[in-house]
Amino acid sequence: MSASRRASRRGLRVAIVGWGAIARRLAALLAERGRREIVFVAVAVRDTAASRPDLPASARLIAEPGALEGLDIDLVVEAAGRASVEPWGEAALSAGHDFVVSSTSAFCDDALLARLVASAERTGAQIVVPPGAMAGIDALAAAATLSLDAVEHTIVKPPAAWRGTEAETLADLDGLDSATIFFSGTAREAADRFPQNANVAVISALAGIGLERTRVSLCADPAASRNAHRIAAEGAFGRLDMSIENAPLATNPKSSEMTALSLVRLLENHVRALVR
């Protein structure tokens, strides 16, 4: 039975992998919105002994993927980084739980994606890719029903958001006086080399024409105060041009507030009578 069918009867029981900025923001937003029917049953972390005063009272800490098998849950939300996708995804899907992937850069590995899809097919579970920081992914995916000729994804962030990444060797982030594109390539290359910042390139690629054909440009702009994305696509459906400027997550400027908000929407839709 799908997670949405189960949730309609008793609420939604969730395990979340990771307790970083995205997971904390997700939990805080749901609490603020009074979503008591969405219950965090478990939180997966590396160190279960560390103090976490902001942990939901309903959640128990787990450290190993195998712990998912005995839990009464409807779905698993990954928000712990690329390395967590394989072990936790395999465990969740093998146990028949839907698996929501935030660190989509893991799907640059075609073999990994194929293995997880095979696991989902065996158990009837689903791999769910939320739109993350992007707008209009539903339109891009719908357009891909017909032939798409081209998809271009441009990501613009303040220089501070690119610090600690390979961008530091490709541009003088401290000395920029205008917007500078420091990378142009495929979605696979962008997400593989900049997994914290260009993770979303995999989302647009999966929705559209794939990791090799989707073109991505990465830009550092000293005048920018928000994380911006623009997608331009053309095909049999016509032309599409979408853009969004996201406020950065207060606790992690590499991520956008919209990433947490998209997870809120995904979970709330499981318990709504009217999905939107």
C-alpha cells in the first residue's frame, strides 16, 4: 500500500536520515504549522550519544540502515548528503518504504540509480525526487512527455555560497566585481563536482532530457543576495523559461529555504484531502 494511502488513515510516520540544516528546518516548519499528523518516528545520525535538544520528542535515534526494517513508518526522507543515499536508500526500499532523496547528486552514478530503481520495483516502493530549490519542475517533466530539444539550467549564487568548493580554484571569489560564470558543462559534471551547490541540476536533468544533454552554468555574483535558478527549455511543447530567487537557508548559505519548503509540501500532501 502506498504511503499516501496509509497516511490518509493514521497520519504520516516518517524516518529522516540526517539532522542537519535541512532536516531541522523541515521539522521546525511542520511544528510551526501544527502538523501533528506528521510524526517523526526516527532520526538517523552517526553519533547517537550527542546531545540534540531540538530533536522531536516522538523520534528515536538510529545509526544503522538495518534499523529501518523494524520500524512502523510510511516513508524515509534523506537529508544527510550524497554518501547516505545508497545505504539508506537500499535499506528503505528493500523494506518496502518509499524513499525521498534530497541529495540527488548521488544519481550521477548511473549504476547506483539502477540498483535503487530495481529495489523499488521488487517491493513496490517508490523513489521520490522533490523539486528542491527549483520552480516549475512539474512543467519541465510534463514537457518531456513529448520531445525536448534543449534544456539549459543556470545557477547564480553569492560568492560566499561557493566558498569551500572547487569554485575557489576557478574564480577569485573575494575579488569579483561582477557576475562571473566559472563553470559550464553537463548536469552530471556540475552535480558531481559541486554536490552541495549544484545538486539541483540532477533534478532538472531527471525531469527533462537527462544528465548528459542538460547544460548547466554556474555563476558567482557579488551583487546577488539570493540563490537563483533559471531553466530554459525548448521542444515539441513550445518554449519554457522559468526563474526563481531563493532566500538562502539561515544556517547554511549553500542551500535554499525552498529546499526545506518543498519537503514540507511533499509531506503535507500525503495527509491532505486536496493535493496541491
